[in-house]
Amino acid sequence: MDMKVLYQRRAAEFLKEIRPYLHYALQSVIMSSVAVFLLFSIAYRLFLGWVTPAFPWELLCAAVMLFPLAGGKIRTYLQDADILFLLPHERGMNQYLQAAMRKALIIQTAVVIAVWLLIWPLYAKMTASGGLQFFIILVVWLLFKWALLFGKWTELQLQEPGARRGFVLLRWILAALSAYAIFTWKLPYGILLLAVGSILYLGLLRLPNKYIVHWMLLIDWEKRHRSGVYRFLNWFIDVPQVQGKARNTRIPKAWLQLIPFRQSSSYLYMYTLIWLRSELLGITFRLTVLGIVILASLHSDWASVIAYIAFALFGALQLSDLKRYYRVHIWHRIYPLPEGLLKRSISSVRLTIHLVMLVLMSIPLWWTLSSPMWAAVLFLMSCAASWLFHRFK
């Protein structure tokens, strides 16, 4: 059995499995990513113009580099049945596991490079460094990442759970201290500490007892990875592998009594309850609060306008997810309700919630923008765009 081919086939099968949901996810992610990129670019440019050596930039850079260095996943695509069918080939699993490590290494190396490119403008300004230092530190990051990734894989084979937890903690501490040393100390000393720490870490990994393949742990982690992917995709479209749960939010009944008790308001009542008892309530609340906090902290007109538009767009995209609930339910064809009422009611609920978001997020604009007139114009234009979006989307 060619284990490398088996790994490639399983990776392709998983991609084929999630491909129907990726289309819907990308539709929202692309629009949101463009807005986030524009907002972050402006905010980062303003930050670079404002930051001084007195700012704890070393701690900030180390915190940003910590997660791509110490984090990351290793996808093995192992399944429960492998304990029975692949266990006889345990000693020949090297090719399979090497393929998993190679894929993780490529992906995580790209992430480290991207994050270092992000941090470099700040580092170059604070240290007056040139292109040579950029490539030297990049090589150091990549070698360090490869060592930590090998350490993470070795951790997964340890027999004792206590030893595994200890080495996980050690990996994160080593990554944090080494990243901070690179940014704080002079370059040769920071690299020396990182090298010594890596050698000691890899040496300590040779001491505990290990499995050849820790089947149960690897299968369990693979299930977690798959669940994480499906939960993410479930934000955009119903995924059968994820079962949503309704929540009892203890909403006062007086709130729902604002909706008239008549036939034409049936779907208004139903989808208001759906919003209140689904994950959309928490998403909407957190997004609104985050938008208010960020808008209140900005002091640039252009940054405030872009941030307001970005959060308004995020809110509209999230609320558009309301239409997927019960969209194929058979009772919609049985209810004695006019045709077209469902679509109009969902649009009304989405629009009402989004307008409340826009009102709350516009409050800081009256103080942060240079002219209240601009705040009024931005709010009215956002309301008009919201009506068009929820009317036709």
C-alpha cells in the first residue's frame, strides 16, 4: 500500500467534501476580506506615523509572531477504521505521516513569511534596519518554525498526557521568549538565545516515552480539526455535520408583543424569535459593541468613515444568513399564508435589526467626525444602502 498516495487521496476527498459549502463561504469572505484589508491598511499606516520608540513595540511584535510560530495544525485525515486496517502497517506509516508534516510545513511556513512581512515596516522604522536584516531574521524564523513544528509532532506521540501538556507549555514559552529576545536584544544575542533554546527543547523531547503512532490521539485531533472547519462553514450555510442549538434567551414577552397579532405578521414573529434564539443574536451584539468601541477610539475622519462602512457591511452580511433558517421546511407550503410573505418578512426583520445597529454605531461619529453633518450624511447613506441590500439580496 502506497501510504503517500493514500494521504493525498484523503486530502482530496476532504476538499471535495467541503467544496459545496466553500462557494457560499467565499462569497461572504471575499467581500469582508477586502473591507478588512482596506480598514487595516489605513489603521496600520496611521499607527506607523504615530508610533515612537517609547511605545512597547517589541512586546507587540513578539505577540503577533507568537501564534504563527507556536501554533498551527497538522492534518493527518486519520479515521476510526484506521485502527483496524492501518494498524498492521504501523511501522510503514512513515510516508503517510511525512506527507502530513510536509503539507503542514508548507502552509505554516507561508503564514510565518506573511506575518513577518506585516511586522517588518514597524521593525524597520524602530531599528533603522535594512534589507539584509530582513532576510537574516526571516531565515531564523523559518528554522525556528521548523523546529517547533517537529516538536509539536513529537508531542503528539508522547505516551504520558502530563508530559505532553508540559511540552506544549514549554513550546509556547520558548516561542514567546525567543520572539521577544529577537525584537529586544541586539540581533546576534537574540539569535543565540533562540538557537540554544531550540537545541535544549529538541533534546528534551528525546527523553519521554513515545508511541510509533499515537492512533487514538491523532484520530481525536483530526475529528477536532474537521469539526472546526465545519463550524466555520456553518457561519455561511447550513452544514449537516453541524447541529445548531436553539437558546432560551429569556427575552421579555413584552418585546414580542410589539409585533401585531395578525396573519400578515406571522413570519415577522417567527424570524424575530429565530434571531433571538440563534447564534446571530450574539454575533450581532458583539459586532455592534466592537464597532462602537473602535469608532469611539478613532480620531481621523477617513478612518472613522471606513470603519463605519466596514462594520455596517459585516452586519449586513451576517444578517443575510437569517434567510437560510427553515428555507426548505415543508410547513412553508402548508401554512395558509400569502405567497411572497416569507421573503418580505425576512427582509423586514433583517432591515430592522441592521438599522438599529447603524443607529447605535453612528452615535460615536457625532463626536469623532469633524462635522456632525458628515455623520448625518454617512448614516443616511448607510440606511439607504441597507434598504437596497436587504430588499434585493
